[in-house]
Amino acid sequence: MSDTAETSRPGPQPEPGACRPRKWRRVRVALDGLPEEWFSGELVLQDLEAIGPEDGVGARAVLARFMAALYFTNELRGDWPGHLLRQQRSAALNALGAGLLLDREQRTLRAALESCDGVWRRSAVRLLLRSAAAARARSHRAGALALYRIAFEAALVRGWWAEAAGAAREIAGFASLLRAGRSGARWHRRARALARTAARAAGAA
């Protein structure tokens, strides 16, 4: 199947500001080459391997990012009951409020959490993209890739093509973390296909 075919097929099409799709397993989302996770947010924790034991600031940043990624991933896939998701979201907000992150990633990640309160909004995806860029600037590449992946999945399943294209474009740049040798090129092609879809959707609006 071509990349265009994979990415141009819309998932559930709720109204803007739509609720999460509960039938997630019926939605085909191409995530080839991305590291597999044994549990939600596991990829974020890989950055701990590159952080020295004396880097307490870096370790706290990874912890806060992990708690946010845990909530976003579980919220996105709808596998957890609502009251547990609310607890995860509250814990992530508390971690960010405690100053575990002290830069623009804290501001954007907290804003994304506040925006995603059981309802996925396009603004939350855009804030996740900004948070991922901030994590990458900190050289936390695994955490950045994890946030880009969450943004990609959320945008693709809702037909937010421009945001999905932006996330795919960024994912393509993480070739050293992708499992398959040609995955970077495939993600570049996917990003271009999604950008064309976004342009067509904008023209038809």
C-alpha cells in the first residue's frame, strides 16, 4: 500500500473540538519504524540512559514528560476508564506545576494538558508539536519523538492533516531512533502526502 493511500484515508470525522474516538482499533494508523512500547510513555524514559546521575534537572524533566505522555497516550486510545484518566491528567499537571520543567516546554505541555480534558482539540495537538520541539532542543530526543508520535496519531485520526503532516515531517528526522532502515524516507513521503491532503482540504473549505 502506498504512503498516499495510508495517510489520505480519513479516520472518524467528528466536528472540530471532537471527542475521542472510542473505536480506536478500527482506525489504521501507519506507525512503521517507530520504537515499540511495552507500556504507554516508555519511549520517553529512554532519555534517562543519556542523562548522567548528576543531572537532576534533566531527570525531573523526563519524569514530567513521561507523566504527560502517559496521560495523552491512554486518553488517545481510550483504553482506560474516565476516572483513572482524570487522575493521570491531574498527576501530570501537578508535576508540571511543581516546576519539574522550567521553560517553554513546561508552558506548552501544561497548556496542552489543560486543553485536552477528555476532549481532543486541535490546539492541544499544536501545543504538543511545540512541546516536542522544546524537548528536542534539550537533546531529549526520545521524549521529543514520543510527543511527535502522540501528535501525529491524534491529528491523523481526526483528519487534521496539516498538523499530521508537520508531525510526520519531524518524525522523519529521527532516523537513528527508528527501527527500520528506510523508515525516515517513508516518513518524509508520508509528510508530503499529508501536506497535499491538507492543501486540498483547505482549498475545498
